[in-house]
Amino acid sequence: MLGLYEDRIVQPLTQGQRDPAPPRPRGSLSAEAVPAATRPAPVPVIRILVPVIMVAAMVAMVALMFMGGRAASPVMLIIPLMPFW
């Protein structure tokens, strides 16, 4: 069972056998100045427009599907968007 063996891998040391602690540091610490904050780069317009265009295309595709009945399948409605991928 665990913990019942008397053979120890690391033998405990007495106070006299231990190495002395290193000396404590003395003096003062000098902190560096905080760097100036940088202004984040502006978001490109295309990064905002692409999701809006994709959502508008999906809404238009669903609207055309419902308005056209079974005349237009979703695959045929998405084919004009494929050159943009």
C-alpha cells in the first residue's frame, strides 16, 4: 500500500545539515517608466462590409426561395456568389 514503506527516497535533513540561506538583497529598486499607450489601428472597411454582404446575400437567397416556390433550389441561388469565394 502507498505510504506504509519505511524506506524513504529523500532522507530528511536536520537543521545542522542544511545549507545556510542566501543573504537578503539590500538597496533600492529603480522601476522603469511605463511606455506610452499605442492607439490601435483602425479596422478596415472591408472587414466590416464582408459579413454584412454575406448576411444580406443569405437573406436574399432565403427570400427568393420562399417567393419562388420550388422553381429555384438553394444550390442554384448560391451559384452566382461562388466567384466571390
